[in-house]
Amino acid sequence: MLHNDDVVEVIATKRQGVVDSINSTAGVDNNWRVRFNDGREPLWLYFTNEAELKLVKCPQQDQGEPGFYPSRSIMD
């Protein structure tokens, strides 16, 4: 499943972009808006089939363990 801010590649064109909007109805993802920063037109495209996109990078996975971590231990 794709998330906002995921870097994706459009399989048909090999263009890379960022998912910047997900529209869903009743918990089912209906379309993903991908924003491109490569200077080519169109700047945005909507996709209704997730299989047309390939995940390149998921920033949510790069964040490590969820939660709060103090800069130093309170037991020092």
C-alpha cells in the first residue's frame, strides 16, 4: 500500500514522483496523485491502479522505531 510522501516510479514511463494525495472511499484507496519535479509536463497525474506504480522509497520506513527518545537517559 502506498502512502503520502512515498517516492514512486510510473512503470510505463519510468518517471519518478512523490505521492502527494490519496483519495479513498470507505477505507478503499481509489486514486493516488503523483507530483513530478522533473520539469516535464504534466506536473501531476492521477492513478486508479496501484499496479501502475512501483515504490522506490518509503520515508515512513526510514524513521526507525516509533515513539519518543530523549537525547540522554534519565538514569544518568
